[in-house]
Amino acid sequence: MNILLVVNHWAPTGGIERMCTETVSAFAGAGADVTIWAVHDCEPRTINNRTAIPLAPKGKPFRFLYFNRLWARQLEMRIRREALRFDLIVVGHIYLLQPTIFGLDSAARPPVWVWAYGLEVWGEFGRSNLMMAAHAQKVLSISRFTSDQISYAVPPDRISLIPPAVDLDLFKPADNLESIDRDSLLIVGRLSKQEQYKGHDALIRLLPKMSRSLSRPIHLRIVGDGDDRPRLERLAKDVAVEEQVHFLGSVSLDDLVREYQRCAVFALPSILTRHPTGPWTGEGFGIVYLEAQACGRPIVASIHGGAPETLKNGETGHAVDPLQDDEILAAVSDILSDPVKGARMGREARAFMETAFSSQRFHSQLTALLNAI
């Protein structure tokens, strides 16, 4: 079987990017011949011995194409020319679905599958994207929450729940558990003005209370960067914890693994909000929850959205109401005050990842869908 995978970027970092690389591994493991088109990449890049074909021109024209949506026309034309080479087209992000569909001849076209993650299908601007999903033969949803949110627009028999996989060979506990910083919290995510729901504010605000309740300074390490960083830096200064909040910026994949391994608790108390007009904003799942647990660390997650699907509440961490500071404080303090409990939760977290979110399970689910074509 010849499969085309259309992605925004072919990259080793980022939750969606890693979903796409894992998808290629699953298809290749099933014996398919996979071609990858990276719509917004200017240069070919190889990951796991798989090289993507870049569709964006080199240099400055890329930004011109991107912001004027000429990339969509380019993708549509390329699909029109080459679609019949493939037995299946898989779209790695729903933003790419419309030009893909428009490029296909309705009389003779391969089936199209599209991945659905979260905000891009049920968020504030997701409704128009979701209308396009009705033209796909299969919508691959990463969480029950997302499946439920899109079921009004997509027939349930076209929705397949495929939870993400985490690379258990890469994300794994540290060899030396003594390297864990028992006074350290970690949060990972973009620092974007448009994504102020991830919980950075709450963790920074609560650091003084955490430190007082535990009778020692607690430190917050923040991986990620973006245009909201100056505001968060000011917040840390306003609550007099600037010496306890460490902005690490964007880090390499290896450094990200080390940050997971060294933290005592990974926390992402993400808020999900429904607007009066209907759409939601917030975290649809959160693959970072999986990565932290795979590294043997307990987590504090949200009760909102797809986050509760990522942990065993009370066993691998705690799910909290992100709007209740007392719940966040109690959950973090419960783990930081008892290293034995934290270690036990970490072991349970790793075992849970091996059972529920392994590459083997992810591959078998996608292979079963391929075999059904």
C-alpha cells in the first residue's frame, strides 16, 4: 500500500509532530510505503530514517507564502497531480485538509484520513475546520473528549479513537534516582498570549504558599517560550518568587527528557473554558502528561478536557480543578511532602504508560484500520 502523509512540519519535537512521526513508523511497520510532504518546511529533513519532501520555497518567500495562504493553492495543485499514486492520504493536521480535499477528483480519489487533536476542531476557530472533516473517510481522534466534541459534525462510525503513543525508549526514568530534585516542579508548554490556559499563572502564584507549607523553597522550572514570557516574568517578580522560577526557553529533545527526569512533580493544571457562543478553549489532551509519566514522574493534571484520560487519578498523580488554587496546592504538596509516595506514583506512572500508551498499542490500532480498508 502506498500512503501519503501530509504534515505542517516534519520535526522531532512538539506533540503533533511526534504523533506524525509515530504514524509513519506504524504504517511502515505494517508494510506500507509512506511518502511524507512537509507543507511548511523549506529543506528536507530526516527523522528515524524517513525523509520528508519540503513543499515551501527556500528562504524569505516561505513567510510570504505562509501568511497569504498560497501554500494551500500549492498543496491543492500537487494533490491534483499526484493523488492517484497513493492508496490512502493521511492529513496530519486538519488545517491542511481543505486544500487536500479540493485537490482531489471526486470521481476517482483515494480515501482520506485526518488527525483531530483538540482546539483546532472544537476550539473557538475550529468549527469551519470541522465542517471539512465530514469529507474525510476517517477522523482519527486522540481522546474521548475530542471524539465527543466532534460527533455532532462527523458520523460516529467515521471517528476512530487512537490515543497517542509515547516513545518509551526515549522517555524513560533516570538511571540514577538520586538526580531527582525533590524541591522542583516542572511545566512544559508554549508561552503564548493565545494559550494562557495551561496553568503557568497558577503555579507561579502558588509558589509562596507551597514553600511555606513545606517549610522549604520550592522551585518551578518552565520549558517553552513565546510572546507571553515577559508577562509571566513580571508575575514572578510581583509575587517575589523570581529567584524560584526558572525560564528555560525552548530546549532540545534530550534536554527535555532530562528535565522530566529531574523534576519531583510535573504539573499542568490546564483550564478549559466554554464561550457563550459554544466553542471551547483549552487543552484537548496533553501529550506532555504522557512524557512525564513515561519518565517515571508523578503528575498534577486537570480534570478538564482530555487530561483525565492521561493518568490514573490518585495512583500516577492527581487530577485537580485548575480553577481551585487549594486543590492545586494540596495535590502538589501531597507528593512533595512524601518522597516515598512520589516514588511509588512514579513507578505506577511508568507501568501505566507501558500498558496504555505504548508504541506497540498505537501501531496495532492503526494497523487494524489499514487492514479494514
